[in-house]
Amino acid sequence: MSTYTQAGIALVAFDGSPSAVAALTWAAKSAPLLDLKIEVVNVWEYAESPLDVAGVGFGSAGYVGESDPQIWSEQILKEGISSVFGSSADGIKATSVEGGTVRTLVELSKGADLLIMGSRGHGKLADLILGSVSESCSAKSKCPVVIVHAPA
């Protein structure tokens, strides 16, 4: 008796950085070997201005055209997927999500079999001050995490 199992999900966090491109390239090579479908996600947030905090700003309505983070996010996904997959990008799912990066990726990892992300490598001091998204995600993710470094 044979049983068909549906392919799992390889969730690739993509921000357009060199290490994110390396992570997407790794996913392109490895996901088929692991019988995983690729979903590429970009997480973005609206930045608050001092006027928004004071209650006199425009909030998300203040963004026009390409300055809108959501439009920018969708463009980053489109260009990144095109650069790595070229004409074979048809089966690649792209998702643009508003939210905090770590919190959103951890939540999305609940539905994934593997989270793949780049490591920007700010260094020990910057990581102490700013924290590391890849470090936080690897500690909190609900699935295994692969962290890929950009080529030197």
C-alpha cells in the first residue's frame, strides 16, 4: 500500500540583501531534494514619524506610490525571485506581510517544514545592541532553521 504525502513548505525570509539572495539560491537547490515547495516572504512595517506619535501625522496614508513599504516589499520579492529562478519562477509563492520581522516569521514557521534565512553578519557588537533576527528566529521558530551566509 502506498501513501501520497503532500510536499512540505520551505519558507524563505527575503529582504533583498546578499545573504537573503544566498538563502534563496540555497533553497532553489535544496528544496526539490527535500520535496519542499518554496514560499518566499518579505516582512515589512510602516515607520512612524514623530508627527504620527504626536497625533498629527498621516500614518500609512502618508505613503505615496513606490514609497509605500508594501509596494517596495512586493517589488523586492518580484526582483529577487526573478533573479534566482528566472523563467522557472512560476511555482514559487511570494508573500508580502506587514508586521514585526521576528514575530511574523516565527508565526509563519508554524505552517512550514523549514525556515531558510540569510545572516547579515553585523558582528558581535551590533548583535548585542540591535539583536539578530536570524538568531531570534532560530531560537523561537516552530520548525528547523537554516541560516545561509552570503559568499565573501
